[in-house]
Amino acid sequence: MTTSTHPHFDDRGTLQWFTSMADAKAAAAKDGKLIFIEFGREL
């Protein structure tokens, strides 16, 4: 499972960040949770 901290700010461990959609879906299904998707780019 690929998890990490947020690449641009310290969220103080609030969320578990995934770099793989498959890993995020598996974790969400296991825990009965929804997935929050953050999409953007660096300027």
C-alpha cells in the first residue's frame, strides 16, 4: 500500500494520503469510508 504525507503542506496526520487509486479504493472499502480526491498542479 502506498501512503504518504501531503507533498505541499503538513496536515498533521489528519488524512491518509495515497498515490495509487487502487490502494485508496481498497483502504476505503475495508474501512467503509469515502475517498477524497485532491487534484491540482504546481505553478
